[in-house]
Amino acid sequence: MTLYRRAASLAVLVLLAFCSSLAARDLNQDEALALRQQGVILPLEQLLQQAMARHPGARLLEAELEKKHGEYAYEVELVTTEGVVREIKLDATTGVLIKDKED
């Protein structure tokens, strides 16, 4: 019985890992360009300005376009003038702020 439980637990973990990898993924630059040209997402520059305006003087660390559950979002990491890293998530299709939190 113990061997069966271990095998079942392992199968569940593998299935969960597989499903979570399907749920969210980062898009590459070619995919982002195609979506922008199709008018699906807003220009990254526009959303970066919006993110940077929330924390004047901050420096950009990273920006990624992510697709999760059919929705596109930009995750932007900034370091503020106080040295605090902030994670800002913006809806890539509307520009609406999803979150702004300390990372």
C-alpha cells in the first residue's frame, strides 16, 4: 500500500507541475512584436513609462511579457531611489495596474 501511495503522490506532483507550466509562460521578443503589430497588446514603452511614473527616479531591472490563462501582462521590476526592488504588473492589453509590491 505504501508503494502505491508514493507512486500516486508522484504522479499527482508531475501532473501539477505540467499543468502549472501550461498556465503561465514568458513570451519571447518575436511573440511580443507580433502581438503588438496585431494590436493585441500595448507598446512596452508606454507601459514602462506608466510603471516608472509610479516610482520617480527608479531604475529598470527587468521587464517580461507573460501569458497566463489567456491574459497578457507585463511584469516590471524596478529598483527605487531607496534601493527597494518593486514588482509591478500591468495588463498588457489595457494598461491597468494589476499589482505594485515590494519584491
